[in-house]
Amino acid sequence: QVQLVESGGGLVQPGGSLILPCATSGLSLDYYAIGWFRQAPGKEREGVSCMSSNDGSTYYAESVKGRFTISRDNAKDTVYLQMNSLKPEDTAVYYCAAARPWLGWGSTWALDHEYDFWGQGTQVTVSS
């Protein structure tokens, strides 16, 4: 049974940092890409970042490039999203998801229908 569990959300001031772990079980990070998505109230879910399985390629939305970093610890079956220089517009529920990547993954990583398994989400609020 595949499970993804996000944690680490909370309230942080603008300019602050948070790290979100996504703990996985029932799948291998050698074969699954892990993506991070977010959904703010009244907005569609958007892809934030992804780390592919085989070569560890990373992808970022333009809105978070230079501020967010995705990484993984295969020994712990966990993928992390380090979020720095947070802005109020980063406020959302953050989800991690797992997908089997394919050759064209670089062009489709941010499409939520490409993902097979999802976590329950963790709330991130950036406010003073």
C-alpha cells in the first residue's frame, strides 16, 4: 500500500523558511518521481517542484525558482521541500505526489493528472 505523508507546515513570517518532508512508503524513489503541489483558497492546484526518479532531475515553477529547493534521502524514503524567503502568496495547502516518470517528463511534471498517489496535504501560512 502506497502512502505519502507531508509534515512541517505552519505559520511563518514573510521572509522566513520552512522545510516540508514527504515521507513515502510502499514505493521506491528509484522508480517514482515525487512532486510538490500547492493549492490556495479559490485557486487551482499548481505544481511547485519535482524530483525525478532515475537521474534525480529537478524542476521548479518560475514563481519559486531560487527560493525553494527539492531534495531526497533515499535511505529514509523521504523527499524534502526547503522553502526560503517565503512570501504571503506562498500561503496554500502543500501536497506531495508520486508518479512514474517518462521520457517527456520535463514537459509534464507540473500536471497533477500525471500523478498516481497523493498525500493529505499540510497547511503553510505566510503572514506577519
